Amino acid sequence: SRVLLIKGDRRKAQPARVEREHRAGRERECVGLIRVRILVLWCSCLRELAWVRIWKMVDQYALGLILASVLGFVVLYNLMAKKNRIRVSSEARTEGVQTVITTTNGECRSIEGDVDVIIVGAGVAGSALAHTLGKDGRKVHVIERDLSEPDRIVGELLQPGGYLKLVELGLQDSVEDIDAQRVFGYALFKDGKNTRLSYPLEKFHSDVSGRSFHNGRFIQRMREKAASLPNIRLEQGTVTSLLEENGTIKGVQYKTKDGKELAAHAPLTIVCDGCFSNLRRSLCNPQVDVPSSFVGLVLENCELPYANHGHVVLADPSPILFYPISSTEVRCLVDVPGQKVPSISNGEMAKYLKTMVAPQVPPEIYDSFVAAVDRGNIRTMPNRSMPAAPQPTPGALLMGDAFNMRHPLTGGGMTVALSDIVVLRDLLRPLRDLNDAPTLCKYLESFYTLRKPVASTINTLAGALYKVFCASPDRARNEMRQACFDYLSLGGVFSTGPVSLLSGLNPRPLSLVLHFFAVAVYGVGRLLVPFPSPSRMWIGARLISGASAIIFPIIKAEGVRQMFFPATVPAYYRAPPVNCQARSLKPDALKGL
């Protein structure tokens, strides 16, 4: 019975145990479900956070992608527009050259008048420009104050870069039959030492070199070539004023050789009346500086130390130049700082040249120099410097020394003038109707930008080199002067680089700045080696500061943007105006021609 009782209790207890196990299983399932739900919720939260981050990243990348796309589109559009403008300009110029309006004599004539262009002045710039425009078929009226052969002491050395421009204009025979001398480089003299600097002409034709000559003979040859064209009228007269109507220049008022007052009219008037221009104030804001004067002599039957080379003596207080101007004559130019020079009439000039200058010239030249002083044919001329500051005026344009001047130490004036003529010729070639003065003026604003690489390089080099070559009581400036002489004496790229800039063969402003500061750094290195004392370090710092003070004001006057980044100037890409390009004439108009 006890066994049965135990079995009965077990039977009664078994359902309770099963129920407890079942309840525990349900609890475990609930806990598991809760854990699963918590895990799912956690994963969901993580997923949401991940999506938020992803969306943020997507938003950022999308924004960046949108901005990059817009920027890329703008750049691509500008490039396409630039290429299109250049293509249109090129096609227009080609079409303009090929569809010249001609008369029975082969002359290009203005639709509304008898003259296309009036040129004031027939010097280097004026006569070369007249011949160039005449060859393109334009009818040109040149008015020159004095058509007799000029007798000047400057404008006698044409750099190789200028000769190349002369060839490009078809005027290379202007240096023939005038006893012009070929120039192959320079020789520098300082404190009894000398070094020769040759032009880098290896890549050019054998005929390419510098040329030195009598300025008057050269000008007369170009005048003859210009006058030989039937559509060019060369007249002697003095232009007294520009004729203006409603803000547009319509021509000039001038006095003939016989004293008659006349007026000449043309759609375009180009003023090339030289450094003493009396018309430039109407067309620009001139800021003329006169840092020094040249005293000119002619040495006869003088043998220079280096044949067919220009000679630069780094004298005290400023440089002395020697170069051949004929087979028997050598030009000497003595730079006298300041605007006042010793009097020639009372003998002060002769005394100054014999006592101050003669002892510093090379021994080979001394006797010829003294003999030239004794002959007494001494002349002076102020050295003027004037950065280009144009005021675009409808119907008129400035060229040559009337527009832009630099110190004549480097002989770069004619190179700049001839280069400007090439630029202007290429701009005017597609235009056959010049009567829309405002539109033409807007188009020719590109001239001021396109000329900058050549003009600004030569202008900056001339101004900077003159200041470096002048003696100074400041030790830092004298160290810069000595460093320049030693740097050029190193040869190789240290001489060919600066000389290629000087010669106009490599008109790159950035190269000029690099070489200029390379000279300054070279000077500092000479001071600090082998023992850099505090005083030498101070002089080196002043040398760098002085170099910056020399070149940066010149660059600022030339225009940093136009000089180094001309392609960023809108006028750089200006295409010829459609209404000024070549067009066919009506039969009635042709009858009038």
C-alpha cells in the first residue's frame, strides 16, 4: 500500500512538474524573443544611423559633385568660347586679307573719304607704320615736321629682336647701303676687368644680328620705301592740334611748309611724333621721368677692344657706352645722372669729360676719346622714361616714343616700336571700314594688352639695369652692381639668359624677374661665404630689399596683370567687329573709286 501511495503521489506530482517545465520553456522563449527583438531593434538603430551617415555623405558628395560639374562646365564653356573667338578672329583676319577692296591702281580706299589713316610723324615708328599699312592697301597721309635727314645721338642700335621685326615687316633692306655695322653682343668693363656677352643667335639665320648705324640714314631709307608706294602721301608740315567732334578724333589741323593752315580728315589718326610730342596729352596721361642725360661724341678711326660689339663701362657715377655706327665711326654716350649737365659753351663739359670720364674708359679707347672731346662736337639729350598710360580715344592711337619710353641704355626703343607695329598691323588687317570709330576703339583696346610681353620686358629691363649699373654710396647697392657683373661673367645660361632678354629674342617677363633675383641671391651668397658675420647678413638683407625696391615699382607701372597674365584680360581675345570687316561695295561706290 505504501508503494501504491508513492506511485500515486508521483502521478499527482508529474503534471505539476510538466507544467513548471512548460512554464519555464515559455519564459525562455519570451526572453529569447525579447533578446531577438532587442537585437533587431539595435540592428535597426544601427542601420538607421548608418543610413543617416550615408545620406549625409551622399549629400556632401552630391553637393561637391554638383559644384564640380558647374565649375567644369564653366571652364569648358570658356575654353570653347576662347577657341571659337580665336577661330573667328583668325578667319576674319584671313578673309579681310583675301577680300581687300581695291581700285584700278590696287589701292585700298576708304568708303567715305580719300584717306584711311593719318600718321603724325615720320620717324622710325611713323615711317615703318606708313609702309606697313600702305603695303596692306590702305591710303595713308603722313605729316612730318621736317623731312630732311635727322641728326640724333640715339636710335642708332637695333637689337636682333628688332631686326627680326624689321624682316617681318619687309623693311630689312632699310639697313642696307647705309654703312650699318653688324653687332653680335656686348662687352662689359668694370675696375679693369672685362667680359664678353654674345647674343644667342645659333638657332637663327646667319643674317640675324644686331645693327648699328646713323639714325638719320636709317630713317631716310624707310621714308623712301614708304614714299615709293602710290597710296602713301608724305608731306612736310607741323600738326598743331587734333580735330575732335563729339569725343571722336576726326583728323588733324596742321601748318604746311609754306605756312598755310589746313585740316586733314581720316577715320583713324595715329600719333607718332616722338619723345617731344605735343599731342600725347590729348590721348594719354603722361608721367615722364628724366633720370639722366646722354652726352654724345663720335670717335673717328677708333678700334674697339671687341669688334662688332657694344661696349658698356660701369663707370662712376654711371655707365658709358661705345658702339660702331659706321665702318670708321664709333658712338660714345656718357650718362650724366640728373637733369642738369655741365655747360658745353663755357668749357665745363669738356673739362668734366677729360678729368672724370676719360680715366675710366678702356686704354684702347682713351686717345680717340680725348681727341673727340678736343674736336668739340659734343651734344646732349635728356633720357626720358614714360610708362604707357593710354586713354582709349575713338579715332586716334598713340605709337612709338610718343606713347611709351624707357631708358636708352639697353637700346630697346626701336625694338618695342617695330613690335608694336606688327601687333597693330595684325589687328587692322581684317578691317576694311574704319569709319565706326567707337567700335574700332573698343576693338583696338586689345593692342595695349597684346604688346605687353615684349614691351614690358624691355622696359623693365632697361629701368632696372640702369639703376643697378649706376654707382652708389650705399654698400648694398654696390654689392648688387658687382654681383651683376660677376653673374654675367659666369657664362652659360647666366649670360645667355639675360642677353636674350636684352636683345628682344626672348621677351618673357617671368624670365626677367627670375634672373634679376638670381643676381640678388648670388650677391647675398658672395657676402655670406665663407664666414657669414652679422654685418654681412644685414648687408645681404638690404641687398634683397634694394633689388625689390628697384624692380617692383617698374613692374607696377607696367601693370602686373597685363605683364604676367595678359590672357586674363578680356580685351586679349577681342575679335574684329563684324561691321568693320571687309565687305563688298555697291557698283555706285566702285564707280566713285
